[in-house]
Amino acid sequence: MGRAWCEASPAARETFDEADDVLGESLGARLSDICFEGPAETLNRTDVAQPALYVCGIACYRALVERDGTLHPASAAGLSLGEYTALHLAGVFEFGDGLRLVARRGRLMQEAAGRSIGSMVALIGGDAGQAEQVCQAAANGQVLVCANFNAPGQIVLSGHREACERAVAAAADLDLRATPLAVAGAFHSPLMQPAADGMAQALASATLAPLQLPVWSNVTARPHDTDNPELLRQRLVEQIVQPVRWSETCQALAAGDTMNCLEMAPGSVLRGLMRRIDRKVKVTSHDTP
């Protein structure tokens, strides 16, 4: 993860080196070693994956700037953790300060997942109304909510593990397909409230500068206010327990004539989602140089 960029770009290498200086071996090893060498089960832990995604995305962005001279994005957006990457690119916090926040977020969510027996289920083919029907049918007194509105026909449910298991059967009753996800916990659900409370404390002492470009909020599917740090803190806390409105965000971007998007490393998941949201929008993924 990110290794090809580091081999091709001094700027990307320097980004990972800076991350290693900030985090040390607080993750059990240097972040760069985990990203480049694994093991996968360590990298997939949310307390490791979140700083890894943040660092890899920013390393990729810096490498593109190094290669092309400059980039002039009109706006930025990121799905869940990616919102922090977007906020750094908008100048809200320095790289190291953002990395410390992201690492704290990952630890808090890992701890909250360990305290609750939760899971997530991808609902394929249904709309928001059908997803709510599945939640109501399968909750049975437990937590089960819509957590990610990723694209038309792709909604992720989150809650107690038993409720997620019941959701598979409830979805079948509506002729929908539900696939359990291999995740550590019930992210973007009320079961993450302890993490949200901890993140509120972390953000309270963070310095947040005015945004230098629009960044879209996962919670509202609208751009954050340019200079309202208290509201930004509130939205980032809410984001941990509220659904990610990615599909709506991308639809709004397309309606505003955003027709060309760059997807930072790793992977090309967002390009695949955009194909389902609005095929007119061209997304170039930069998983490798």
C-alpha cells in the first residue's frame, strides 16, 4: 500500500518518513513497514487502516504535485476517514496534526468496536426506503441503522452482530441481496458513541484553520462552512455515529459541473461508486504512479 509511489517519488517517501516520525512504533511497528510489508490483518485493523489511508492519500497527492508542478482542485471530498485527508488538502490542519487526530480516531473506534459486538452488512439493489424496512424488520430491539449511502443500489447497514445477521434474511424477503462485511465493528452507528465522545475531546484542543477550498461534509452532503471551526468540530464528531451520505455528495458535485475527479491512492473504490452515481463524471484513480 503506497509503496510504488514511495519508490517513484521523493515527496511521497518524505510523507511516509514524516508519518513514521510522528507515530513512531505506536502501532506496533512503523506505519511505512506495515503499509509496505503487512501483514494484511494488521493493516486492516481500523486503528492502523485509518492513519494508513490518510498518509497514503496525502503522499499520492504530493507526488502528483511534484510530478505536474501544481494542482488546482475546485473542491475536495472524502468518504469517512477520507474527509480528514480532504480537510488537510484544504489547509485546515498541518499534516502531522491531522495524522495525530486520525490516529486518535482510529484508536477510539477500535476500542468502541471491542466494547460492542457489532458488524456491518452491504445491501445490494435496494433504495433508502427498503433499507429502512430491513432495519425495522431485523433490529428486534437492537441497533441496526443505515450507515453508508455509497451509491444507488448500494447501502451499508450497521449495528449489533445479531441484528446484521437477521438483516440478511430480512433483505431476502424483499428480494434484495445482503452481504456481511469483514469489519471490526458497527461503524457510523450509535454503537460508536464512545468513540464520538472521545473524539470531541481530541478536537476541542485542535487548531482548525479556515478552509482554503470547499470540502464536502459526510454528515450533511454539503460543503463545510469556510470559517466556523466549532461547527466543523461538531460535524466531525457527528460523522462517527451518523451515516455517510456519499452518493448524495457526488450527485451534488456533478450537479455543480464537477466533471473531472482525481482519486488519491489507495485503490479505485470511489471511481467504481461514481460509475453507479453519475457516469458522466470522469474519475482518474491514482493507486500507482
